[in-house]
Amino acid sequence: MEQDFWETVLLTGKLAGWTTVILFMIGFPVAYLLAYKQLFFKHLVEALISMPLVLPPTVLGFYMLIAYSPQNAFGRFLEQYFDLRLAFSFEGVLIASVIFSLPFMIQPLQNGLKSIPCSFREASYTLGKSEFVTFFRVLVPNMVPSIITAIAMTFAHCIGEFGVVIMVGGNMPGETRVASIAIYDEVQSLDYATANQYSFVLFIISLLILTLIYSINGKKTII
Amino acid sequence: MKRLIISLVLLLTVVNIQAQQVNVAAAANLRYVLEEIKIAYTKQHPKAKVNLTFGSSGTLVQQVLNGASFDFFMAADNEFPVKLKDKGITIGPVTTYAYGKLAIYSTTLDVEHKGLDALLDPSVKKIAIANPETAPYGERSVELLTKKGIYDELKPKIVIGDNISQAAQYAFTGNAEIGFIALSLALGPDMEGKGSCYIIPREFYPPVEQACILIKTTVLNTEAVKFRKYILSADTRPIWEKYGYDVPSKK
């Protein structure tokens, strides 16, 4: 039991960790474009990114299950060329998780970038610095709280992920049986002690992360 | 204002008494057969209102224990109803209403002719089974594989569905090549004819004896008593048999 418990907790952390890393890489460029550039379908893109906030996770779970199936084009393609089956695998849940946490990463970053006065950038450009250098030397240091919020929110949200995982996960220990699923499972089999163990760990971790975010945002004194 | 509230309360009580409804907690393998029985029942009793909720037997027991307002519990085995009886929240006996059959289903492999050997086919990457902790059909499936000595070999391929319907859905969508399901689901309108199905011979597993029990409510739900009687009557026998169940012979 103990071993199962830690395996599940570690898996949950692994899923949340990878999701956060991947989303950070994708999220920063997207947030940058959305904050500063005039894009053609900007509002549509923003709306799409925010969809997970309003859409039930089961909608995504349903579409993923259909897409992942080897009976359909996408699933067949993956199976033939990469020997990959996404349903019931860590990778499959990871993709779902990345899509589902998009707004939690991108929105804080976008707001952070927008909140920096444009005189900062303009000053940097007039001093002959490139967009790239400006980004790393001027913008990033001025939005540390936003970055921490984005990372922490994404991580915390992933830990709480349930709907998609229960639909495409298949409850496989060490692969897709994350803590939220384990809690559901233990409650169903009337093992309240184990359910409580998982719930307590999740409760503490989430509380710590949110406290961290609020304490950082409280101290926010840019400029 | 006061008068209005009083009359509203009275009205609601009257409505409540008039349309006494039966909330049935039913094991997921009963999905199609119970819908059909419900239609037949409401034809005979046009005023009756029967609500069906499906889930794994374990899930439903947990919900009942936590106060879900069910009147009647139809499990996928004869042990889960006893669990409720032991807690003293039921009325009357645990009664067997049908014997279910276990089957394997596939949309890609010809399991009908290959039988259980299909499980060892190299093209099989995932095998869907209902959660053995909460679903009796899942438990039977695991027992069967263990008895055949192939459980450990197949274990990495096994994916767990929350209940037998989800296991069936995994097999039906092709995300798992083979699913261990209840025969009744394979005979349902959604899956029949769209894949291949093999009924596991009786000698390989103990029969899935499915039993039901009435749940104690503050006021005795006479509608639930009536519905239970109907379920156990000879009227429903052809429907049960249509979905591959055997009916206890005594009635």
C-alpha cells in the first residue's frame, strides 16, 4: 500500500511537472505574441486558449478518446509511424493535461507582459538592444511575480486534474493513476483511510502552492 | 404572502404523494435490459415514474451508504446487496433476479472464433476490464485470467474501466483491442453487429449471480415494491433472455 501510495503521488508530480515545463516553453512565446503583436485572429486565439476554463473536461476527454482510437486517422497514423498508442498512456494524459492547462499558464504571462510600461521596451530599443535581448534583460526581470504565478497555477491545476484523466486514462498504476483518480477509486471501494491519505497530501500541497502565490503577489512592487 | 407559502407547501406535498417515483440504482451491465423493462413496466403502469441510475455495484453501494436517495438496488452479484443488508439500511431479502454471462468483445479481432486465444494475439495491445474492486464482472474477468495462468503475462496490457460500460466503451471505440464485458451489453443496440463477441463458457468462471434488494426509506415506497415484484415476475423473463441472461427457474 505504502509503495502504491508514493508511486501515485510521484506520478501526479511527474504529470504536473512535465505539463508545466512544456506549457512554459509554449506559453511564453504565445503570451508574448498576444501581448505585443497585432495578430489577425487574436480574439479567436484568446478565446480558444480560455476554453478550458468554461468547457467541461469531459468534452475534451470525449474528443481525445475518439482521436486516440486506432480506428481513426490520427490514432492510426501514430500507431503506424511511431508505434504509439495515446489512450491509457502517460503521454496521452500529458497531452490532454497540456491542452487543459493552457489558460493557467498563458493568461498570467500575458497580463504580466502587458503590465510592464511600454517606455521600458522603448528605452531598451532606443539604446540599440534587440527584441530578444530586451525580452530577457528587461521584460523577464520585471515580471517575476507573474512568471511564478503562471508556473504555480499551472502546476496546481494539473494536480487537480480529474475529468480528462478518468476518461482517457484507464486507471493504470504508474501510468495514468494519478492521485485524484486514486481518491475516487478508494472512495468507491470504501477504503476511506487511503482516500483520506491522498486527499490530505493534495490538500497540503495545493494550500502551500496557493499561499506561495499570494505571498509573492502581495509583495509585488514593480517600478 | 403567508397563505401563498402554505398553499405552495401543500401543493408540493400533494404532487409528491401523487407521483411517487422509484429511484433504481442498477449495475452497469443492466443498461439496456432495464431500459426495456422500464418501457414495458410503464406501459402497464402509465403513472409510474422509474428513474434508472447506472454505475458499478461498488460505486452504487458507496452512494447508498452516503445517503443517496435510492429505493431499489440491483447489483451485478449477490455480495454487494449483502453489504447493504449488513448495515441495516435495507428491507426484505436479498433476491437473485438473473444470472449474467461474461463475454469478450473486439472490433478488430475475430474473437468469436479464436476464443480466449485471441487475448494472446500479438496485435492486442490493450485489454479493457471493469474495475475488479467495484465491478463483479471485472472481478470475474481477473479471476478467469488468473485461473488460466495468463494474468501476469497480460497485466501490463490491462486497462481498468470505472464500470463495465466504460470497459465496453474502451473496446467499442477501439482504444482497447479486446474488452471483458457483460454479454448483455454486446447484445445491446449500440454494440451488436459492430464487432465480434465470444461468450466465455460456463465452466471457466463461477456464475454471475445478480441479486437485488429494497432500500429503507422514511416512508415505504410502494412503487418500489411493485417494481421489484415486476422485475421478479415471469413477465420480464423474455426480456432478460433476449439480453442473454438466465433467469432463476423457481418462478
